[in-house]
Amino acid sequence: MINLSSDKSLTPDAWELAHFFKVFSDERRLKILLALLDKSLCVSHICEAVGMEQSAVSHNLAILKRANLVKCARSEKKMVYSIADEHVRLILDMAVIHLCENCGEV
């Protein structure tokens, strides 16, 4: 684990952290991220998984992509989206563990 207090060059400022966590604060974006934890999906399959219209999914995918939380690749004629890296999975896992610490579900 990185000790942020010992190496200030690794520490983003408060604005950067706030902006990063703001991306996670939207329920629709979290639903998309959770859907992508299991497998890569095209937009139409994300729409089905999260129960959202294509325009809303595309808008939120763009936000997630700008935040480097998802990545996309072309597969034939479709764009396929996936979690950007294991850090995203760890952030979501840690959030779930933190929320469930006192409820006996972890």
C-alpha cells in the first residue's frame, strides 16, 4: 500500500480527488461500472443490464471514459466497454466492504 503522507508527489490535490469521487457519486454510473465488473459489454447490452436508454448510457460512458474508469475497444462493428483496470475493481470492492463492515454481510 502506498503511504501518501510520506510521498507528497503521489498525492493529488483535494480538487482532483473531489472530481474523481464525483464521478462515482452518480447511481447510473455506478450501475454501469457494476455491470462491467463481470464482463465487457457493448452499449446495447449495458442498456439491458442497467435498464437505461442508449443516450443516457452513452452519456455516462463518456464521463466514465474521461475519468479513465472504463476503456473501449472496437469488436467488429460495435464498441465494447470494460473496466479500465483492476484499480477500479478495487475501489468498488473497498466501498462495498466499508459499507458492509457493520452489517455482517462481508
